[in-house]
Amino acid sequence: MKKSMTYKIGTLVIGLTAMLFTSCLSDGDDTMVLEKGEKNEFVDGDQTVVVGTNEYADIENGGFTLYVPKGSVPKTNSGDNGRVAFSISHVDIPDLPCQLPAGASVVGKNSIKIEPMNFTFNSPLVLKCPTEGNTNCVLLRYNDYTNSWEVVPFSSRNADGTSNVSLIETGYFVLVEYPQQTTEMGGVRILQKYIDNEYFYYLTLTPVNGSSKDAKMIAFSPNGSPLYMAYVARGEYKAVLSRQKRSQLNSATEMEQYSSVIRVKVTDKLIAGTGGYDTYTGWTDIKLDNISWSDGRSDAWGTITTTYGTGKFQATLTWVNPSEAEHTDYDLHLLGPENLHVYFSNKKQGCFELDRDWISNPGNAVENIYSVSDNFTPGQYQVKVHHYNGVVGRRYNCRVIINGVVVKSVSGAIATNKQYDDIYSFNIE
């Protein structure tokens, strides 16, 4: 539901009155900024929660809970603690990026997007899903590279009927009932005797004949229990086992990898049991011999996204370039009073700054404009997306945050070179 709201931006320099944002906004509250070492309580709505490198949080909306572990938010280019504004929003089925697979039906209204979109973290996040004990449920994630949905394996079934998955990237997710898939898929397990309870363990599978565009299948064991990866397509995989000491989760240098190359061939079907995954049968077991570890983050997780600026105002544009030859160059623009125009040729003006201009590099592309102070000039502002050059028709996502509330999150695709899309307009009084 939309409503007309006025948001107080903050106290300005002496002699100026407080500025107000007036626009048509979604329901929500102010940003909750976590102090170092604090744990944020559950937050409902299209509200952002800003989490730093040395902080952790639980973010809840629509029955889903996103756990952001300490150290998962990347640092800045200069090595300082980074900050990311997270949000979880419901997405109507017609607004999903592509049709769901045949035979998959959405469970309730469990279709969401987690933003910032297509952001790759230093270490995996955990998403708790409202599966309600349904063994035919799977979580699908949209893959921008392949324009298709892929299954995200579950790591655990909880006593309350929910299930957990590990994520290294954000994006679109849909919880579906998909018996055609679940009855044909397998599962991978590492027994407890190989697990040291002083560490978090992460298992990452990639198809032997796959590419970097394939889904990153990750499972975790947080507390010395066996590691499970449920609902994996049967086939042959390369496996990478990583771990982090529980007491040192805020340091990328403390990540370790199992030194040996692991090949896994999943042939058996996973048969559901009557309780947790310890009651399931058909697991493919990974045996670890001559265990030794080397320092380093898993390359299978992809290139870490450098954190970008946040403020009372923030607009973030994201898309995916599959290769340099097939790139799209979108540009983010902010226009405002007194000839304000922040974009790639004028990266800083007034209290706003564009902190990166993505042109043709492959991977998760991002441009971000944010406020560096609260000294806003009164007047009307406009956020626009421009297709500068490259492939047309490529999907983008643009999120606008004002005072910690997601006032606009839209996906689109510009089909004509040099065309603008109008994203959002707002007034400062």
C-alpha cells in the first residue's frame, strides 16, 4: 500500500532549516544502523538495514530471514570497513524476471528479491525459508547470465519446519513446490567426524563441465554437525571445502580451504525421511583423507563486490555483463535544482557523489549515487537510467533509498540506444 509521507532528512548547518523529503513512499521506518559488534533484531517491511564489515544482523520480511554473518560484508578498496544497505521485498509473480520452470508452483506468496541485487559477498549469508516441513519445496534463484531459474540446495531442516540455504550472491528468489525435480535429485554429505566444531564449514559444488555462469551451490555446517547439501542435480562436480574459525569471522585472511581436489559424482536419489536430514537416505558421502588446509577464500565464490557509499539518499543501478564483447553500458543520473546533474562526467556535485562508473567489464555491474552530507538544496530531483552503448534490451535493476526506506525498486530493459528510463522523482522542501 502506498501513502503520502514526509521524511525528515536531518539537522543541517546552523542558520538553515531542516529539509524534508516529500514523495509517494512505501510504508517503512528509518534506517537501523548497527554499531560495531551489535546484533540487529528482526526488521519487517521494505526497510533497509545497514550492516558493516564488523557487524552482523538478522533481517526478516514475509517469512524469510536473512542472516548476515560478521565479516561477510566486504571491505572498501582502501581496506576500511564497508557498509551495505540490505532490503527484502515481495515480488508479484508477473514482475519476476522470467517464467518459472514447468511444473513449479509458488508456495504462498514466497517470491522475493534481496537487495542490493547481484552483490557478491566475502563469505556466504544464510537465508531461512518458510518451507513449513514440505519435502517437495525447493528454493529457486534467478540466474542473470542464463536467464533461467536454478535450484539453491538446502543445508538444514529446522525443528519449526523452516529450511536454510547458503547464498554468496543476492537477487530474485522464489520458494516453489517442485516434485518433478525433488524426487529426481540427490544430496551430498560430509560426516561429523570430519567437522571441527570450532569452525564454520562451507561446501561449494560446481559442475565439472560448467562455467562461471553456473549457479554457485553452497552448503554450510555452523556448529560441528554433519554438513548436508540437499537437492542437487545428479551428475559430476568439483567440490571446494572452506572453513572459518568461529571466533575470527571478521577477517578474510582467516578463511581456509581444504588442500586436496575433490571430485563428487552424485548418482543416487535423495529419499526424504520423517525429520531432519539425518533421517534422509541416498546421500553421496565425501570422505576427507590426509586433511590439510591452506589460507584463502574460495575462487568458486566469484569476485567480491567492492562496497559502495550509503547515505540519507542512495540510488543503486545493477546489471550483469556476461563478457566484455557482449557488454552493456548503462549510466545512472541524478538531476536536481541549481543545474545539479551527477553522472559519469560530473561525479560529485553539491552533497551527492557517483562512486563508480561501470563501462564494459564483465560480471556484476554497479553504479551508485549517494549523499555525502545532509545539506540538500530544496527542489525537485529525478533519478534516471541511460543506455550509453553496447547491447540493448539487457535487464537492469534500480533501487532508490530515502531515509532508509526503499521508495523505489524497479527492473527494466532499455531497447533503444541513447534512451533514458525515468526511475523516480521526489521533492525536497
